[in-house]
Amino acid sequence: MSRNSLFEVKTLPDDAAGTPEHRTPTPVIDMWAPIVPATEIVDDLRAGFPAEQLRYLEVFTKTRLTPEQFAAYAESLRRSDDAILAQLDAAGIRQSLITGFDEHSTCGVTFVHNESVAALAARHPDRFIPFAGADVMSGTSGLDQLEHWVTDRGFRGLSLRPFMIGRPASDPAYFPYYAKCVELGIPLSIHTSANWTRTRPSELGHPRHIDDVACRFPELTILMSHAGYPWVLEACLIAWKHPNVYLELGAHRPRYFTAPGAGWDALLRFGQSTIRDKVVYGSGAFLINRSYQQLCDEMRALPVDAATLEQWLWRNAARLLGLSDID
């Protein structure tokens, strides 16, 4: 097997992405890309992929991967800006959230540098929504950097991954960052789900920690990234309970939201009623190795009414980000 075949992009059968009558032109704000293969970002992936995440990928590839193999894969993904925008256009994605990831103090590398995110967002400010990574365990320097990226460079939010930091979201080490987000008026996107590393327990991402955070910081807007899966019912109830807590669906195949036993029943039940205005879509296309178009078509094929689909795909995100439209 070749190196790149480990990560080969698969195509759906013709009947898997929905029938033509389901394929509406509903636009999309992708609230968790979070990585696109632009030049600067691919350079980051090649230079600083965390060892913990190599083990993460092994769960899916069933093969032990070396840093060199991943670097070759990352290089194969490199695309021009025009090619990236064409892919977004084909999927109907008008704007896309991209983010830095900085856990240098806890895993030894900065996965994606904020400067790389800033460069892409500066070239296409109408298409990309930059969120900052922050090295939470670096102390006040991390806070100063977050303020710089937001106030001086126009970043729109903060992105954190507790499983790479090694502490749950309810740990006091995060509290100064939550307070800074409230001060700056920006949302927090935070990994709230199981993780596939073999060194960090999945409990670090349990939604119960978000319940605690929202009680302590009621003004903080929180995106529970990955919808709390597999604890989806708990995540739905926490979003229902707290006015400023949202579910973000990134890095899951929408075609499985309706599959028996897949664990998404609560989303389909509450997402169309009590938390209809609290669900936002994220593709996670890079992580799950599917095209934007496939994933967005799968969303449009879900058996939910058109008004709810609009809420999930763009209206809730536009409101959360303070956008008047998505054109």
C-alpha cells in the first residue's frame, strides 16, 4: 500500500448523497473546517504534527505511521488558493472557520500557527473566519497573544482542545482565557467529544465540563465542537439549558445522523425543536477525508424541514458571528 493510499479520499455511491429533490441550494457557513491546505498551513503540518495525533490517525488507518509518512501526505494535499475556493464554491460554502492550534507547552509543538491562519484570512477576508489557538499553559503570554490576534489582527474567536492540553474544560487554568473571551466579545470553540489519541482519556472532552464552564461564565459564547459525541443527549440538554452554548457538528458524516444505533437520535429530536437555533454545521473535511461537496450534500439530504436546515447550515452561525448576510 502506498503512503498516500492510507488517506485516499473516497467517493460516495450515487445514491448516498441524497436524491436531486433533496439537493437544495441552501448556502453554508462552515463553522469548523478547521484546516485548509493552503501553502502556509501545509508548511505547518509538515513541520509540527503532534506525536499524539500520529497515534490518533493509526486508529483509522490500522497502520503505524511515521512523521515522514504524514509529511508526505500533507504535501500531497497542498493546493492553490484558487483551487481551495473552487472546492468551497462547489459545496455552496460562503464562509469557513479556520483556526490555529497551539498546545506547545503540553505537546511540544505548535500544530497550526496563528500567523499562517492570518495570512490566508488576509488574502480572502470575505471567505475565511480566523480563530486563534492559544497555549493555555504558557501563562500570561498566551493571554497577551490572544488579545493581540483579536484586537490587532481581526481574529473572531478562540479555539481550544482540552485533550491536547491534558486538562478538562472546567479546569481553572482556562478561566483567564474564558474571561478574556467575554472581555473581547468573542466566542470559544472547544473540543467536546471523545478523542482518538492513545495517551489522553476521552473524558477530557465530556460535555459535563461545558455545563460547569457555562455556569461560571454565563456571558461566554461556547461552541461545543463535535456536538459532544458520543454524549449527544447530554450536549443537547446543556445547549438547551444555557443561552450561549451551541452544538457544532464538525467532523461527523451527516449521512450517519439518521443511522440506527449511531447515537444521533437526540440531535434529530431536540435539534428540530428546543435547540433548533443552537445548532451550527462544521464540515471537518480535512479530518474525515471527505470533500466539502459530499459532506454538504449529505447535510442537505437529511430528513429535516427546509427552515431547520437553513438554521443549522447558516442562519445560526450568522447570528452568532454578528453577520448581516453571507454573500
